[in-house]
Amino acid sequence: MTGAAHIAALDADGRLADNIVHFARVLRKAGLRLGPAAVTDAIEAVQAIGIGDREEFYTALHATLVKRHEDEAIFDEAFRLFWRARDLVGKMMALMSPVVTRNEEREKRKAAETRVSDALFGGRQDEKRLCDEPEIEIDARFTASGSEVLRKTDFAQMSAVELAEARRAIARLVLPLDEVRTRRFRRSTRPVAIDARATMRQAMRTGGTLILPRHRAPKTVHPPLVVLADISGSMSQYTRIFLHFLHALGEHRRRGHAFLFGTRLTNVTRQMRNRDPDVAVEACSRAVSDWSGGTRIGETLKEFNRLWSRRVLGQGAVVLLITDGLEREGIELLETEMDRLHRSCRRLVWLNPLLRFEGFEARARGVRAMLPHVDELRPVHNLEAMADLVAALSGVAPRKAGDPRRFLPAA
């Protein structure tokens, strides 16, 4: 039975509205923010256009139920699983039948498939666990714990529960303690250097009869941290998680700036100052009009260098550039602007989720153009990579692990 025929059958039985309500509940479990008004609008939209074409049915539900750009992948996967009878029955039989797991390498899941599958079949999986099963004792002394598995799980493959646990783990990260020495001084009790002005000021209080030396030491502060994050379709999930890390970092740093770019550059520093991280990330998604769209890395870096570099890249700023580097045009412009950005900051760290693949090579033109102009190249696809980034920013981990020259072609 095709999707359109299945929908028509549901309409003939008079259960179409119930199925749309159930579909909305699945979307809500998968992470979409839906209220009763949106479900009512979806039912009225389907009744207005009639049941005939699957594409029109998809468009009606998409227009009424999807409110954010980052929810499109979840909606597409939920629509594919829910409104196709053959796949739905197959998955139900697979869940209710005891089958032996194959050792073959399975096809990699899509970004939203895990969350949608949990929303659709989570209750049935719980019922299956309640069945009487033989008790099996397992020696887990040499196996990986749940937290260890979560640390190495890709953000794009996490379920909704795992993403929530990942956000809590990010909030518990020990933040970097990097500090730079400034030209200003602070009072010190140690004999580092004599503070002549403070010494004379103290002597004037006693009329010069008693002169006690005062000391001073160079003042150290956290350097400004500037984040340039790609929000194109292939990067939106990683950028959304990294914004939670940036929010936790901003609670302990006063000088931090966040910019999101796809086809244009957007400053979201003010939105990230909200105390609630979820509210802050939601405000960032509302402020950006090109979320999960295309990407123009060279043009957006040119705009940043022209309008913002002198404002935010002073006093030894550290720049975190989050992108996959897949630029298809304007390679000469990208190379020029990357060189300018590198010269304007003290340290440029490129965070690329493509490093999660073993055997990564710099074959893309954009990646080859960016590599010579970065100080470090590191992954950013899971919690373990974020912990390594914190250690690198603190100066604990050696920079050799993030040396970009290992991907450059031999001279």
C-alpha cells in the first residue's frame, strides 16, 4: 500500500484526525515544541486541501507543525516513518520479534532517526523489557560504562535523552583557565616589584616618618574569546550543542563574542547572555534567518574582518572557527580572509566535525585553502572532543595533537 492510499484509507475510516494528533505527539516527544493550536491548524489544513497527493499532504503538515529550521530533519524522518504503512509495520514486527543481532556493519543512521525512533517505539520497547526474560549475569568489569559511551557518541546520532544528558555534562565541564599577561599592574604582597606611587602615598599618611615599601605584580586576565560558528545544514546540530558550551563558558568570562554564519553573518552575543542556556540558544535560532541553509564562508569572513575584527579581536583574542570548510566557490577570497583573520588574533583554532571520520584527508578545496592559516585543527563531534578542547585552551594538552600540518600535502 502506498502512502497516499494509506492516508485515504485512514480518512475513509474517519481516523485521520486521530492519526494527525498521534503524529503530533510523536513530534513532541522527538523535541518539537507543539501546542494544541498547531495540531488544530494541521487538521484544518489537511481538510482544506483534501487527501490526494502525498507531497501536498506533507506540505500541509510541514507548514503548520514546523516552526524552527533545526526541526526540519526531525519532521522529515518522522513523516517518513509514520506515514508509510509498510515501513511502520516492518518496524513494529522487528520490535516485537526476538531476532539475533547481526555482526555486519550497519548503515549509519541519519541525524534525526534516533530521536524519532525513540519517540515512535519507546513505549513498545519498554513493554518488551517488562516481559519475562531469563536472568543473565554479565561480568562488566572490562566493559565501557554508560558515561564513557556517551562521551564518545556523535552529537548527530544522539537521542533526545542523550542530548539532554550531554548538555548537563557540558555544564559540568572544567572550563579553561587560560590567562594572558597585560601591561597593567595589581597590588601584591610578594616582593615582585616596588610600587613607588603606592609607597609614597602610604608614607604621606605618616608624614614621612615611616616608609614601608609597597609591591605590585603584572595583572593577568582571560583573553577575549570569539566564536565563529557555521549553521549550514551539515553543521547545525554540532553548532547548536556548541552554543551550550559557549553559554557555560560565558558565565565565567566577561569578554566573549559569538557570531553565526551561513549565507550571512549574525552577531548573537546579546542573545547568549540569557541565564537559561535553552532560552539563549532558542533566541539565537530566532535571530538567524538562514539556519540550516547554505554556506558562504569566504563572504562571511570578509564581512567579519571588515566590520567586527577591530572591535572584538584586541588584547590577544582567541578565535574558535566551527565549520567543515566545504566551500565550493570563492577559494581565493576564502584564503585571503583566513590569512587576515589569522593575523588579527593571537590564536586561531579550527573545530571541524569531519575529523570524526578515520582517514580524514584534506581533499576539498576549501579545506586546503584554510589549513595553512590556522594554529590548531581539532574535532568537535562529541563530549570527549570538547574535553580535549578545554584542555588545549588551558594549556594542559600539547598542541601537537591539533597540529594542522599533519593534513597538509608533503612539500
